[in-house]
Amino acid sequence: MPYEEIIEEVEWVYGITFHLNHLSTVFSSEIPKKIARVAEKLEKEVTVPEEEKIECARCKKKFPRDPLFFSYNRARKTGFARYCKDCEKLIRIEKGVVAKHDKREKVPQVQTRKTN
């Protein structure tokens, strides 16, 4: 699908106007970085032995002892937080506290032009 069609679709469905340069940056830079991060997480989940994994206190899943999965917490014996990052995000959403950088929960803003 050409970029122009994507721009029209996003504007029609969400009311957001993107410039062609911004959209090409998203496709050429941001999306590959996110794909690489997911691939890195999947690789670590498979290659790290079970004895080097930590169990999340909320979802009870075991994840590698790594900053990709857990936030740092020097007060704990493991050096990482009790909850995995996904559970921490769900807890913040349930409490109504969403970080500024958490783009998934933001309501899209309609861009308007100022008239003189």
C-alpha cells in the first residue's frame, strides 16, 4: 500500500494528519527497531536456562533475569522488581496512571491549523 493511501486512511479513520516524511521515518526506522526488540526478547526467553529465570509475582510466568523483562530494584535479592514490565504497565493502567511515553493508551489528538 503506497504511503499516500496510508496517510489518507489514517486521516479518515483517526483524524490525524501525517506528513509523508514522518510516515516514511516510522516505516524505515521505528518499526524495524520494535521488531528487533521483540526478536531479542523472544531469543532470550528461549535460550536462557530455567534456573536463570525469575517468576513474576502477578502473572506467574518465568522470564529471564534481564532489564528487557523486569525493572531494576536494588533492594530485592534478585536485583529486579517483583512484577514483569508487562504486569507493571497493566497495574499502572488499572490505577489510571499512564506514563507520558506510553503511547498505547493515549487518545489521538486531532491536529488543527490556526487561522489568522
